[in-house]
Amino acid sequence: MIAVRNLVKSFGDFSAVKDITFDVAQGEIFAFLGPNGAGKTTTIKMLTTLLRPTSGRIELDGLDPTVKQKQARQRFGIVFQDPSLDVEQTAWENMDLHGVLYHVPRKLRAERTEELLKVFELWERRDDYVKTFSGGMKRRLEIARGFLHTPKILFLDEPTLGLDPQSRNQLWSHVKRLNETEKTTVFLTTHYMDEADRVAHRIAIMDHGSIVAQGTSAELREQTKTDSLEAAFLALTGSSLRDEGADAKAGLRQVAQMWRR
């Protein structure tokens, strides 16, 4: 469902992503892990058509998103780290607007909205303004919205950041259920190793712009001779503190340049 070959993204003299290659199978939950500034967000932005690769090849469901951008966007949903809901609208209105933007027919839009709000336990709050929701409810609504147009791929960029353990557990239970019933491929990033260990079928670990390991959690533990995914992650990436660094700064410069054009 996702094929990446020799992908590179450079910002001037700085390479945020350095010749990475990986595949994600249909219906797979694939975790993309790495320290701050490793290049994860830059990679996701290329996969979701927000940044153009410097070189290399991407295929989403057989499509090159750099050539067939509109068709590729129809095939995926995305939930970014930063909230994107309209808090002055109701849960139903947020879902309905998303359906309109993705050209989902009205009858199907209503059916999918009801189904997903029930799955994510938000049906009783469908007519309430989002500004009255808790953080966990907002994240559940964002992910429900991401599923509305029946995407083949759902990108989740740290979707549980800042949520309490109960909300995190509930959210992943819903995502796993829809992954199983709708065969949606899920590509996720998270800093919570327990989530990746529990949810993901396979894991890639990225550091300094390169993929340093790929495999199941068990395979990564075996490779590093450690007894937990967190220990394997630290063995592969080190234990020194990181900041967002050049990856984030270079991305901001790129966006600024795009707007100036």
C-alpha cells in the first residue's frame, strides 16, 4: 500500500531524510519511530503531498503522489499532532464538512458519520460544540473524521500526545477495530513505546534522517539483545536528549518559501 524507494529530502545543505526505503502492506499497522528531529515529520509530509521529495520514489496504492496529487489525497486520511478541528462547530458539523471536502455523497456521509461517531463513543455528543470536549474526545473526533471518506491509508502523527493512559488505550482500541473491519492501512508515529509495542504489526526506527532498523517488536528486541522495545529503541538511537533541531527548522523555512511564491 505504501512503497518508498531511496527517498531523500534536503533543505539547502541539510539532508533531513537520507535515502530511506521501506514498504507497508495493505491492512498493516506500521509504526514509524525516532527521536525528535530524526526526520519522521518530513517523511510524513512527503508521503502526504505536503513536501516534494528531493529525489527517490513514493507510491501510495500504486500512485505517485508527486504526479497524481489529487487522486493520492483521496486515498488517505491524516491526523496531525496539532489539532485541526473547528471548535465553534459541533461534532456532526466537523464530520459533515470533511465529507463535503472529500466529495462523499450526502446519504453516505450521514451514514458514515453516524457509524463512526458511535464507534468512537461520541454519538451522544454529536450536537455539542467541540469547544466543550475534553482532549481525549477531540482526538477521537479527529480520528473518526479521518476515517470518514473510507481511506485506504490513515496517517496518525503522534495522535495520543498529551492524553491520559485511559484515553490512549480507548483510542487505540477503536483504531485497531477499524483497521481489522475496514482493512485500513495505518501509518503512525508515537513517542510512547508501549503503544507501538501493543498496536503495530511492524516498526521502523529512524535516526538522523536514516532508517536504522525495521521489523516486528520481537525482531528488534532480538537484534539488539534487549528485553523491551524501549530498550531496543535506546540501543539503536542512543540516550542523549534531542530537540526538534534542523528537521523542524528546515521544514518551516520550506513552508515559508512556498507561501512567498
